Amino acid sequence: MEEIEIMSWLTLDAVKKKAEVVETVGNLQTGHSMSVFCIIEDDYLELCYSDSAANYLRRYEDKDEFEAAIDER
């Protein structure tokens, strides 16, 4: 897994717009964070939006690691 910090929700939104969203976990209106799990070609990604900590983008190595992260959330 690789992770990079993203400063803007607009950047995360741009990635999400081009991706196939698999699942969304959390809600920014009722909590402090939301993870959007999505796929772009062969890349398995988690876009983490937060209103109380750093935002980040995670790239998982394969489908198994990706699905394990969804189950963990």
C-alpha cells in the first residue's frame, strides 16, 4: 500500500469523478471522515476525506488488499 497526503477535497473529487466507485464508508455530515473506495483501470484506491485530519489517497497493491481494507472500515 502506498499513501500520499492530499491538501484539497477538489483533488480527491477529480480522482473520484474519473473512477468506478465500489463503496463509500462514513459520512462527513454525521462524522469526521469518509472513505471512498474506487478503481481506475488496474489501480485500487481509497480516497479519504477528513474535516479534522489530513486527507489522503491510498493505492492498494491488489484486489485482495483492497477488499480487506473495505472490510476493515
